[in-house]
Amino acid sequence: MRVLRGSAGRGQVTFVELFFDLIYVLGVTQLTHLLITHLTPLGALQTLLLLLALWFAWVDTSWVTNWFDPNQIGVRLMLVVLMLLSLIISASVPEAYGERGIWVASAYAAIQVGRNVFVVLTLGRAGTNESPEQKSQRLGLRLNFQRLLLWKSVSSALWVAGGLSHGSVRLMFWAIAVVIEYSGAAAGFYIPWLGRSTPADWPINGRHLAERGQLFILIALGESILITGTVFGDRPAEAPQLFAFVVSFLGSVALWWLYFDRSAEAASAVIGQSEDPGRIGRSAYTYFQLPMVAGIIVAAVGDELVIAHPDGHSGWATIVTVLGGPALFLAGHALFKHSVFGGVSIPRLVAFAVLAALVPVGLVVPPLVLSLLATLVVVGVGVWDSLLPAHHAPATT
């Protein structure tokens, strides 16, 4: 078996990886519905924990397929198993804090532990005609995944403990598990007797990981458009609903434009040419893509509320989602750009401040007007970006 995919070349995303991603369309849709039916601080926290679980399941798998060739039968079968487990999680999201909590926790633990066991065992076998350099890389990766397996085993045990618990105890276990997982990569998966991993130990194909990240942003945006179209189709065919539908669509286009017009391909080029792609992959594509995905989900909830009730009084739920969705996306994109290119994105900081200033305005204008104002802010960032020179230099910090 040819174990490692190799870090040279473009590392094109395979069809089985695209097939794997389809499961997460359902996952993002379920999270959106969960949030809109639980629009409270507690509901937001519950949705966030499940988003983090789905994200870690997906992004950790993307790192694995960066190293392992998905066209190999063993890797392909592993992905099929992970798809089934991810489907169980996605389908169980509405009852994750009810009767299906143990389903979510058990499936998630099986993904995180099972995937890493597969990798450790596979990396324990030498490839055909393996060179000394390839052996060194394989053994280095195996040590990294041994550390990762121990971290994931601890967090998975907490997920299962939460699944067996109820109410606030379940929430506590899952929150602690998420903190452990989120801090793992930053801590280098440190294990006293195994040492610490560094980004230099992660010789990834940067372009492949970048393309995987871009595809997940498209999944989230596609779900947002699906929600918008479905809600509009269920509403009376009246002018306010039509205008709200158009504004919501333009808001999705604006978010797509910010990410894909210039920075996506430029970031892909930077990580592809970087001497330390693991560091950029960890920060930009593992951590900072997450706020963008969360922002798209929150914005989709705001779109649904506005299309359902475009005129009248804007409640706090509408104000927070309509303004908070774009704000989350802009914050994540600013961090993403900083980690790849360095520097601070002034347009995004200004836009974030303007969105915050619109909160009291939302108390006196109808939801449709507030949605239009939020969309214009995002469009303004896109226009500002187009007036600035393109930046392709990699970050040095």
C-alpha cells in the first residue's frame, strides 16, 4: 500500500472527498434549524458545541486525506465508515440534548478514536521501496498521531460521559471536551513521554487543505441559500417577502465575494509555497475558518426571520442574527487573512464597528431595512477590498 500522498504538487481533491462532504450539508442544515428553534443564549451554546463537533470531525478528516491517498481502498473504506458515523451525528442533531445524546457522543467518539487508530496502524507498516526520507516522514507522522490519539481518547471519553448524562451535566462534559480538542493543536498534542508536535511535523500539501477549506465554505453558503429559498417558497408572494428574499440572496453573494474574489486563491498560493504550511493550515484553515462558518449559519437564521417577518418591529433575536452573522464572518475572515498574509484588515475592523453601531438602529427600523443595512456593510467591504492592491506575500509571524 502506498501510504503517504506526498506534499508535492497540487494534491487535487478527489471525488470520494467530495462525496464525504455531502454528509455535512445535512449537518449544517440541522444546526441552522436547531438554532432557529432555540434562539436563546443556552440554545446558541448548545448549537455551538455541536458545530464544533461536526467541524472537528470534518477538518481532522481533511488533514488525514491530505496525507493519505483517498483513492487507496483502505482509506476509501475508512471514509465510508466516517460518512456513516457523521450521518448519524447530523441526523441526531435535533435530539442531541434529548434522547439521542448518546448517539451523537458515541458516533463522534468512534470517528475521532477510530480514525486515529487507523492512521497509527497504517503508519506502522513500511511502504514498498521506502526511502530513508520517506521512512523518517512516516515515523514522524506516526508519533504525531499517537499523541493525537491520546488527546482524542480523553475528549471522546468526556463526550460519551456527556451523552450518558442529562441537562446541564451533559452540557458541562461536552464543553470541557471541546476545550480539550480546541487547545490540542495549539499545545502540540503534548504528552509527557511522547513530547510535543510542531507545525514542522505536519508536511501537508497546502493547496489541498486550502481547497478543502474553500469547499466547506461553499457547503455553508449553499445551505444558507437553501434555507432562504425554502422559507421564501413557504411565504405569501408579496412585495416585502420578495424584497427580503432578494436582500438575503445578495447577502450570501456578498459573503461569497469577500472570501472567494481575491483572498481564497491568493491564500491557496501562499500556503502552497510556504516553507511552514502546517502552521498556516492549523491557524487559517483549522481555527479561523470556523467563525466564518458560524457566521454563515447565524446569518441564515437571520435571513429566515427577516423573510418570515420583513416589516414591523425587529426583536432582539432578529437584531442579533442579522448583524451578528456578518460580524462573525468578518471577524473570522480578518483572522484568516492575518494568519496567511499578516497585517490587519482595516476594512473588516471598520465594518465590524459599523455593525455594532447598527444595534440601536435595529430597535427602530423594520427587519427588512436592518437586513439591507447589514448587507450594504458587507458589500462596502468588498468594494473597499477591490480598491486595495492585491497581497500575496505570506505571513511571517
